[in-house]
Amino acid sequence: MKQRLERKVDFLESLTDLFYPTLNLLGAFELRQESELPVAYRGLLAHHSHMTVTVERRHGCAVDVQVIRTLRDDQHYSREILLRRQSDRRVVQYGIVRLATGALATDVLSEIFSEGIPLGRVLIQHGVLTQVQLLALWQIKPTETLADLMEMPSGMTTCGRTALIYCDGEPAIELLEIVAAEETFPE
């Protein structure tokens, strides 16, 4: 059990380390089981689908990607992003993505590198056969930095997940996805 927890934390830190020297600069992360998540977050996070589709369904409109920072080398392309509702530009998700560039076709990579379309939508539009593997669910107390990025009041708690996307059967994309606090979106 302890080894499994360590692997989940190691995966999380391998993503956050891309843009933050330590995990605690982003927030305090606590591993949760699906049943331990507040109900509002379960449908948003505990599934094996693209988050682009999920947050668009939840918010009733399309989302745009805002790329904050990127890193690129011979084997990987990584980016720190926000997803914003097209209807009012509100932030609905924060994320860190690392993808193996050799796992995707040139035209797909070109569109991803253009940084104008959310990753999930690019994969769907290009018909890339994907399987999303949910790795862990997290309850997160964001730092001031993350709260500011997500345009959330300081002190709120939210939830997120780590996941791995297989493209055509190969592990290709590692994800940290944190949704905006549900309390900021009254029904």
C-alpha cells in the first residue's frame, strides 16, 4: 500500500517538477478515494474520459486553452495550462501536460504546438485512438500562486486527478488536472 502511494506521489511530483521546484509551491495534495471526494467532484474527475469534454459538459459551453508555460526537448513537449469557458472566460481547470512527441503524428503535434486548441479536442478531432487511465484522485489546498492562476478565492479547497493517456495502445500523455472549486460556480 505504501509503495503504491509513493508511486502516485512520484508521478504527481514528476509533473509538477517541470514548472515548480517543489510540490508545496503549487499546493497541499492529499490522496483520496472516489468515495471520499465531495459529490460535485466525482463526476468531474472519477472517469476515463478527456477532461475537455467533461468540463464542457459540466459548464454547458466550449472551453479554450490558455498556455502559461511550455518546455520542449527531443522527446517531450510539456505545458502548464488553464481551460477557460468561452461564455465568460472563467477558469474551469488548471493542468500540467507532458506528452511523448514520438507517440503522435506530425499533423496532430503541429496542432498541439499551435497552442490554440485544448489537447483533448485535438486528439478527438484527429481521430487518435485514446484510452484515459485514471491514476489518482487528489484533494488540493492551493497555494496563493495556484489560487491566483485559477482565479479562486484564497483558502478554498478543490480537487484534481493524475491520469495517463494511451494513444494507439502506447502510453503517450501524462496529466495533472485540477478543476476550479465547485463553490465558485453556483447552479
